[in-house]
Amino acid sequence: MTVDLSARVDAADHTRGVSGGPQLVVYGDFECPYTAAAMREIDRLLDGGAAFELVYRHFPLRTIHPHAQAAAKAAEAAARQDRFWEMHLEPEDLRRFVERVGLDLERFDADIDDRDIRTRVARDVQTGLESGVDGTPSLFIDGIRYEGPRDADSLAVALDLVGG
């Protein structure tokens, strides 16, 4: 059964792109190769100037990806230093990456275990469950579950970014 997006996008969400146009919400897992592949395609669209808003929400699949929860918390800690999207791109070796993007390590270490960050990740998981998310990536276009192909061309059509 397909369920529409249960929680509207708000100021707590991580967004990129152009607000006011089509909106693509992605529930993803940093360790999921399918999420990574979809995000590469979405990045291609954004890097090419496509006019839509990307919203990323955490949905770590902890039973099959043992580091996904830590990666989600690390991205939230990086967000406190305005580096969410950089952390999103390469979560493999978090500590080395944190140093490479120039985050304050002491602050990062304190933030990653902060209760508000755990709550933030849990919020995304809960809204995902309420929206029928059962795997990653799960995509919603303008609040409606998208089940189609996740390549850049198909997403552009689904987002109505091209004529046809």
C-alpha cells in the first residue's frame, strides 16, 4: 500500500535547491548503496541547474547497516556547523572526513552524542514510518510516493522539469 508523505517539510528539514518548485523528499540511509546511487542522480540534476527542492530525511536501516545510525548522527552534528550536505556525500570514515571538511572536532564529538540529535534522527524515522517507508531510498514528489526509476532523466520527467 502506498502512503503519501505524512509530515510536511518544515524548517527542521535539510534542503537544497530551489524552494517554491517541485519538491523531492528522500528518506535515505547513509550506508545504503541504493540511496547513494539515487543521490548521485539527484545531484546530477541539481548540479545541472534543475529547479526543484531536495529534502533529505534520515531512515537508517540499523538491522542491516550497522553504522547507519552513527552516520545519521554525524551528519546532524555536522549540520550544526553548516556542513550537513558534505557529510551526506561520504560517510565511510567519519572521523577522517570530519577533519577533512574542517569541522571543529571537539564540538563535533560533543554534538554527535547530544540528545537533540538523537531526537532529530528519530523524528525522521517516525515520519518515514508514518509515510509507509519500508526501505531506502524512499522518494516522495510533492508529497506523493514515487515508485519509478531513480535515474536523472526519469526523475526529471517525474518532477516535471522537462517537456513531454
